[in-house]
Amino acid sequence: MISPDRARLTIDLDALAHNRAVLAAEAPGAEIAAVVKSDGYGLGAGPISRRLHAEGARSFFVARMSEGEALRAELGGRDAAIYVLDGLLPGAAGRLAAARLTPVIGNLPQANAAIAVAAAHGGLDVALQVDTGMNRQGMPLAEAAALAGPPGGLGALRVRLIMSHLGSATEPSEPRNRQQLEVFRQARALFPQSRASLSASAGAFLGPDYRFDLIRAGISLYGGGPEERPDPRLRAVATLAAPILDIRNLRPGDRVGYGAGFTASQPMRVAVVAAGYSDGVIRAAMGRGQAWVAGALRPLLAVTMDLLVVDLEQGEAAIGDPVELLGPHALLDDLATAAGTVAHEVLVRLSGRAERIYQGADRP
């Protein structure tokens, strides 16, 4: 039974391990690294990373340096490389070294700063990100070539990984993917001794040309499909459920919630559920999203801060019964589509108010 007055978020670590195995089978020969930024996509970077480490993950990616410091503490003495996507920011060298974090260098000023740090400390491991056409992070190919060009120009700097990021990997037929691949091949040739990584979750499914040495697995670890729609190979990691607080009978013309969001056109039975956007259910999903209750998916009529309303249709339900708002029946990508967003946002919006339960071993 779930709590009588609050939502429960169940995080299935066995499903997480299954999804990692799916990615490993899809990209044989490539290391499956784990992207655990934003507190493991909102699901808890510590338990997520410890389980993935037990499954063989040895490389982890975070966005902020503070995330990397927290992750190093969570992993304890486990052998792991932690990459910080923000790179080497001014004054950060000491903190990066203390937590044994590897900065992802994305521009020439950061590269020059890293070369200076390497000279002062007898060496520095970095990853180098090249912009192949996404225009977000990474240095242009010409700057990477200038950095690689002069013999000894890198000094004591050790480029362990050369990487880029695909902007349209969720659309396999998009020509931009092939264009970025060709630019990345040129970038990799500049650093032949470095390992290479072009693909995140979606790119891992584009075929062998896109695999290289390391996949930066993110959303598909957590159950999101590589093409932003449900993929039957992947399992739901997060299940958000909440109890029914009340069951109401509506007459034709009755309105539900604020404004005129929904008006009953016929007699209806609806359930009032103890969850809302304070728990991470995105308000934009009302009228388009569905929740699993009484053995079927039922329309989500209204979402407010603490409560939401679900049409019971012909289903039999009672006060206290659980309603699955996200999980193996109310699928992550379907909820994201209903809310007009992506699975990543659905997960990171899950709040701390819901009771959290981890299933599956968080192995030592």
C-alpha cells in the first residue's frame, strides 16, 4: 500500500541495470558511461551510480563541478572517472583536483588555462569537446586543429577523450547526423591517441559508425526511448503513484478545476488524486495525458498544485486505491509528449515531496 496522504516515487534499480544491458548490446565494444547530471535525472545520483558501477560502469558525466564533488563522495573509494561537462572554470582547478574530477574542455580559453595548470602540476587529464554542428558546447574544428597542431603544444596536458554531441540523434534519417559524424571523424584524427565519444543514448542506436569508444548513456538508462517515444526494449525505472482521496459524480455542464479547463458533457465519475505539479506532474499534460487506474489508462482531466483529477470512465475504483501517474503503464515518453516536452524534463521535475523507495540492490 502507498501512503494514505502522499505520492510515492519508486526507483527500480534492476530496471536501470536492464536498460544499461540493452545499451551495451546495442553498442558492442563501446564503454557504456553513465550521465548522472541533475542528481541522476532527478532519481538520486548516489544510488543510481552505485548500482551502475556494480554493473560495470567506470565513467560518469555530470554538468556542474558541485555535482561531481557530491558524486565522488557518494561513490566513496570506488574506481571511477567523473567528467565535468562545464569544463575548467576560473579558480576551479584545486577543487577539481581534490575530487579527482576530469574537466571537459570546450573552448580555447579553457584549453589554455588547462595547459597552464598541467604545466604547474606536472600533468592534467582532460576531455576535449569539439562542436560538430550543435552550436552549444565545444570548440570549432579549426580551434581544435590549432590546439593539436604545434608539436608539444599541449605540454603536460593529456587529452584522454575527444567528444562531441549529436543534435538530431532522435531522428535517425536527419542528414545532420551524418554531417556531424564526418566533422567528428576529422576531429578524432587530430588526437589519434585519445578515446572518442560522439553518441549519447539516441546515438547508440544509430549504428556502428556512431559508436566509437564510449557511449554517454543518459535518458535511455532511465527508460526514455531513443526516438522520444516508448521503446519496448527499455523498462520504466521511475514509478510515481498516488492514492485516490475522493470519488465524485459529475453532471453534464459541471466544470473541473480552475477556469474552463474541462467541462463534463455527460454524467461522469472522476477520482481526485493526492498529487499535482508540486510532485512533478507537469500541468501541461492535463487534457492530453493519461494515468493508470482500475486496470486501464484513464484521461487526466486536471492538474493543480496538490491534486489532480482522473476520469474513471467505466472503471471500478475506491478511495485509497493507487493511481499510476508515471511508470510501466503510464509511460515516460507518453507523458512527455502529452506535456509537450521531453522525457528528461519529466524526470528532473519529480520533486522531493513524494516518498522515495528504491527497489533492487544498491550494491556495495
